Amino acid sequence: MSRASIVGAGMTPFGVHESTTAEMFAEGAFAAMDDAGVETSEIEGLYFGNAMGGLTENDTHTAPKMASHLGLNSVPCQRFEDACASSSTAFKHAVQAIESGAHDIVLVGGAEHTTGQTGMDTPEMTRVFGSAAHRQYEQSVGMTFPAMFALLTKQHMARFGTTEEQLAEVAVKNHYHGSLNSRAQFGKKIDTSEVLESPLIADPFRLLDCCPFSDGASAVVVTSVEKSDQFDGEPIDVTGVGHAHDSVPIAEKDNLVQTDAAIDATEEAYTQAGIGPEAVDFAEVHDCFTGAEVMAIEALGLYERGEGARAAENRETRLGGEYPVNPSGGLKAKGHPIGATGTAQLVELTEQLRGEAGSRQVSDANVGVAHNMGGDAASAVITVMEAR
Amino acid sequence: MTDDVGSLIESSGPLTYEKWSRGLREGVLLGQKCRSCGKVTATPVASCRNCGTRESEIRELASEGEVISETAIEVPPSGFPESYQIAIVELEEARVLGRIDGEVSIGDRVEFSDVSVVDGDPAPVFASV
């Protein structure tokens, strides 16, 4: 049974934005509201994701600031901070509010600057990203965001024989998808040797295994299934939202070769939707690093544990393959403005399930899954959406 | 074991960051063991994830262990050296993240050898046995 419906979706291009966070968010939010055909006065609440504005731009209490800039008038608004999963946890709460009858129409989205627009250089921004690691037992060691997933991926390589070449194929595939997406930060195709010859960041990850620093915003308009036919935008149903956490610091996780939070959240989301992985037509997954996509498609049950690395290599997750993964280009090529990433995945799901994705359209897309993670694989939100 | 470390282990109350970091500086890795289910963790938690019990005892962890995973960081955060390796080390009873002195691979035996301090925050350092 559907829990809620998305009737409007929109986002800015991802890349470098000189506009302020509120200006960026207005661009994404108005695109979603115009798609739905809703007026500002109809929005009953704002659920906003922003992870690092307090650290990067000395900007906190951002929800009422966003609401004010959008012209919302005395509505409840709240900001969620769950690292890279911020706007997905915002979305989860919005779905619950709709489901409970507390609201009829809400706006959900996220916005973030992480490029040089913040005034920070790479070491400073690396430290900010590392703030998602445990303050006492990981940051002191020099843990970085790529290192968190490198530690898991190295285990995957040791246990299952996953290779750097297979990881590179994930980047090649997602850059190809990004080349078909006008809003992607990287519209340029790359080949395997370019990935393997790019400089090391945290082995096994090289520069082209990693998502970029990005600015951007995204938003969706959420309403009840009952009211969803009253809008301009074709409704897409939300049939499952699963959410789980795993231990921080990473050394305390039960498993280091898989992402247990995503596995648990997937089970919850699939159970709500009444589906199994065989029903999934395509997925947008959290490919902050190439190795993360491998573990993501295993967590979603699209591949057996240890088998995920062959997916991109065999072109099974490329558009036209059995399970297209990250048709948008993913975090890797589309970009990863932290707080905007979760709802940007939902924007892609909405467009794909409506059949409006143009040259990157997944054929016969009826069931899509979004897989969004936060921190060192410590938060996971899995969303199942279906066309009617 | 110094008297200081002995008194830390004997001290009443749970393992705290203050005791853990004092242990590190004294050359001992301190962990805690759940008084109910016996689960050992290498860093303090207020309650056992296994069984929810709040009562635990402080214990000295093995100083030697095996590298479970590692990565060499080439793009460090501000305040850290140009490049360095970190690893998850499986001690006898628990796992901990540490910096590596030298170079190690998965499966290598390492021992707690030093403490690195950045911005006043201590972290364990391991080196090949």
C-alpha cells in the first residue's frame, strides 16, 4: 500500500553555484512546486536537509531561513542533519506526517555548498567531511570520508577478490550516464585507464573513484495518495521507506565487508512495499566512491554478497542492462552536494517512473529504489517508489 | 603496568574518554567488558549494544593484533601529515582504529607502539611486530 505520493520534483544543476544556499534552494524548490502546480500558500511544512552549513558557512537554523526566502508564512519547518543522508531522513519524516494526516502538502528538499564557494580549501573541506567520523576515536586517527569507504572496500577486495579495474568500471559507467544528464556536474565520459591513472586519494580509491565537491539543491512536493490526483504533476507513489543505523566508530561494526544499515533498511522498505529485489527495475544508489556502489547493489539484494563488483564490468548496471544503477550519473558524475543528494535521488526516480528522463530513460521503469547513506555507512535510508 | 594504569583499571565507574586517553598516554589500550553478556569494546560506550546493560568493567586490551583492513590516506584533513596509513586492528577481544607507523597489509600482525597527538587529541599507533 502506498504511504504517500510525490507530485512535484525539481533540482538545480549540480556543480559550482555562486548563489547563496537559500537562493539555490529556491531554484530547486520552485522547480518542484511548479512541477506540482502548487502555490507557496498551499505548502504546510518544510522538511529540509543540510549537513555542514554550520561548519562551512557559519549558517545554522537554516529551515526557517529557507522558508522565509521561499515566502512561506508561519509553517512548521525543520532542518535534518544526518550527514549525506540528511534530505532522505527529512523525507522519511515528511512521509510520516502525510501518512498520519498532520499535513496534506509538504515540501522536502536539501541544499549545500561544498565547493570552493565556501572559501575552504581541500584540506579544510576534508576535515569538515571527516566530522561525520567519531569525534574522539576516529577523527584523532586522521579518518577521512574516502578512508571510511576505503576500509570497507579493502575488506571486500580481500574477501571476494574485487579488483581496482572492476571498481573503475563503476566510475566509467556513471560518467557515461552523467553525460546524458544536463544537470550532472561531470558531463564528460571517461575510460578505465583514466581512472586507474588518476592520483590516489585513499587506496584503493583514486581521484576518479570519488564523487566531487559540489553545490546544489533539490526538492520534492509530497502529498497523500488520496489527494495526489489534484495536482499538475503526474503522481508517483512512495510504497516503502526503510531507515536504519550502524555503529560508529567503524571498528565497532559487526561486519566490515558489507553495509548492515543499508541491508536492514532495505528489508524494512521492501517489506512495506511488499516486493523483493526481483521487482526492482532500476536504482539510484549512494556511490560516493566506486566501492560504495558495489556494496550498495549487494545491500539492495540485486546481487549476492561479493558479486557486486562484476555488475559494472559486465555492463549489467549500465542503461540497457538488467539493473540500470544510477541512470542520473549518481553522486560520482551528477555530483554530491551533501544535503541535496537524498532528494535528488527521488527527483531522478520521479522522472524515470514518469517516463520523462529523455536519453537516459530506463525502459519499462515501474519500480525504482533510492539508496542513500550517511557518515561511515552509519545511516541508511532506502526508498521504494512505484508508477501507477 | 604503572600504578597509574592499575588505578585506572580498578577505578569505579565506567570507562570514559578521559580514562581511555589517559591509558593511551600511559601506553595501555583500555577497553570495557559488559558485566552481563561479556561483550568487549575497545572504545567507551554507555550501554552494551548486545544486551543493553549499563554495568561494565574496564580492562586492559591485548597490545598485539591483526590488521583487518587498512588504507593509505593521500589527501589528509588540515592539521595532519601529507600522507599516512590507518588500519582497523583486531585485538584479541575487540577492534580499534589506529594510525600505522611504517606500512602494513591486511593480515599483518601489529603491536601498539606509540601515541600520535593532533590538536591535543591522542590516537593509538600500531607498528609491525
